Amino acid sequence: MKEIILVKNGELALKGLNRSSFEDILIKNMKRRLNDLGKFEFTKSQSTIMVDPIDDDIDLDDAVDVVSRVFGIAALSRACVCEKDFEDIKTTALNYLSEELEDAKTFKVEAKRSDKKFPMKSPEICRELGGFLLSKFHNLSVDVHNPDIIVTVEVRDKYAFVRGNNIKGAGGMPTGTSGRAGILISGGIDSPVAAYMMAKRGIELCAIHFASPPYTSEFAEMKVMELLKKVARYSGVITTYVVPFTKIQEAIRDLCPEEYFTIIMRRIMMMISEKLAVHQNCYALITGESVGQVASQTMYALACTDCAVNMPVFRPCIGMDKEEIISISRKIDTFQTSIQPYEDCCTVFTPKHPKTKPHLDDVIKAEANIENLEELMNEAIQNVKKVIIK
Ligand code: ATP
Ligand code: MG
């Protein structure tokens, strides 16, 4: 019995003229992500992509698991390949779907016939196969509106396919179809969710993490890498920069008024990230900020942060409650890692009374106390550590 994966495109079916190149990117993404499992062949046909395992030892469960996290896919299913012969279609449905059919109470058959030369029309395939399955499984009855299982038969050019229920795909747009952006990643709950959300819109990620040893530990950094690995299961490869931030944080502590510590730190993070992001061909920055979540995330503070850079700053969590963010982090399996208690550089030297309504002029004046800021930023950039996360 030969099995393949059938992939139904998501939104990209709407993209008209660009559709073919979008599909090519989707195929390239699937190919890359499936690479570790073995060789696959990809065939485009209408709004379906057939993913055909070539090597014999490929575990299709693993392949389905990987493909279910690739953005740009609305639905996918495993399907069994059979001859374009109704007897073979019947036997295949009986054997291939026997477990699901035994467990179900209701079912219906759907048929699609892209090969119009096939002697039976779709309603006839449905009727005949439905009758046959009813005679074999006495637990089953037909429900055309809300069946437990839909048995689908597709008669195509060379072969017919028989499949059971679809699995929901990851949705969104294929990674790389919307350009690149730099995610400022901490070890918290929000920024991995922000990364996932923008990757889902087709953005390829590069990541920037600020570390302040010895105030932050190597475990904090390992935790960030672990989070990025989890995000990469959806986004694909993430080029990551770890920026040494200790000297800059100490300069802020020594030279700036305490109430501005956080906002100045945030602005400097943005400035450094922008420089690194430009170098990586990025056109925007992403953060996990959400209005009002903490004192440094008031609208006034965010406005001061934005003014530090020329790039647009995307904050996909901006209007979300913590509970909503947490539910996404559970879904993408970053939550348990995020809540491990390692200090982030943001919690080093936090002011007792941060300014929640800072004025940009005052912030810029306070920031100017660090006379050698440009030099310190360049030094940090020169000493970044680059890590490729897969
Ligand atoms: P998160 O859960 O993402 O850490 P948070 O609610 O804890 O967010 P902050 O710690 O104030 O909020 O950080 C706000 C945003 O600033 C983060 O979402 C992230 O984008 C960025 N950020 C914070 N710390 C770092 C860091 N060490 N390196 C890079 N970016 C950071
Ligand atoms: Mg944080």
C-alpha cells in the first residue's frame, strides 16, 4: 500500500498571478523541513500539492507532523494511492480506512474526478462506494451533514487516491513570502508568541537577544535558544544574534536617572537591533510588547521607543490579554520553557518607580548622558555571537 500526503494550500490560493511562485516557496519550505526524514517528491496539481515519500524507510507520521507546522497550508491528509479502477478503489477504502470506519458511527463518501474519462461520475462513485462500505461495517450509517468520517476518493491523471478526514494545517502564508524581520527575543512568554505570529504571516525571522553576563546566566541564554528552536519548528531556520549588553546596561545604571533606566535600555536595544537587522536584509523589527502589561509598555513609553529607530516595529501581541498570549504559547509549546525562572536583562537594574508617561525630549536628554553610546553600541555589535537555529 503506497501512502502520500496531500496538502491543500491556504490563503495563497487567493493570490492570483503570484500563486505559482507562492506554491514554489511553499514546496521549498516543505522540502527543507522534511530533509532530515528522507527524500520526497513534490507535485503541484490544482490547489493541491502531493508529497510523495521516495525512500522506503520514511515514517509518514513524522512527515505529517512536520508538514502540519508549515505555514501556508490550510489542510493536509494522508492518502492511499490506488489504480484508477473501481474494484481497487473499493478494496483500498475497505483496508486502508478500516480502523477509522470501525470506530465511527456515521460517514459519507465524497468523490472528485479530475480525469473526466473515468467511466463513473462522482455521484455514482459516492453511491456505489457508500453502499459497499455500509455492507461491510454494520456500525455505520450515512450522515451527509455532520459525519464522523468523510471518505474521499479523488480520481486524478495517473492514479486514484483514497483518504479519510483532513488534518487542519498551520494556516498563514508560506515563510519567506513577506520578507524578513528581526524579532527581539527574550526568555519570556510574549516574544516567542510574537515571533510565531509574524512568521505565520509569511515573514522570515532573524532573532536578536541581549545578554548581560554575569547579571544574566548562561541558562537564560540556553532557554532563549530552546524557545527559538520551538518557534523554528514553524518558521524554519532563524539566524540569531546574541548581543553582549552588560557594559551598556552598566553605563545606563551609572549615568542616567533611575526612572528612565528601562525606557533608555529599550531604545538602545532597538537601535542595536535595527543595525543588525539591516545587515540581515530585514525591513522591520518585532517585539512581544502589549499595551499596559508592565510600566515600560505604556503607550507613551512605546512611542518613545519607536522614535529610536526608522524601521517599522511590529507588535502582534499589542492588543492581547496575557491569557490570550498564554493560550498561543501553550499551543506552540513554548509556555513551559518560558516560565522557567531565569533572569532576563530587563529585570537587571529595574527602577523602583519607572516613568510611565515619559516625554521624548527628557528621555533623549537623559540618554545623552552616555557620551560614548555610539562607541559602546558598535563594540557590542562587533562582539555579537551568531547562532543558526534550526
Ligand atoms: P516577554 O515575555 O517577551 O519577555 P515581557 O512582557 O516580559 O515580554 P519585557 O521584558 O518588558 O516584557 O520585554 C518587552 C519586549 O522587549 C519583549 O517582548 C522582547 O521583544 C523585548 N526584549 C525584552 N528583553 C529582551 C532581551 N533580553 N533581548 C531581546 N529582546 C528583549
Ligand atoms: Mg521579559
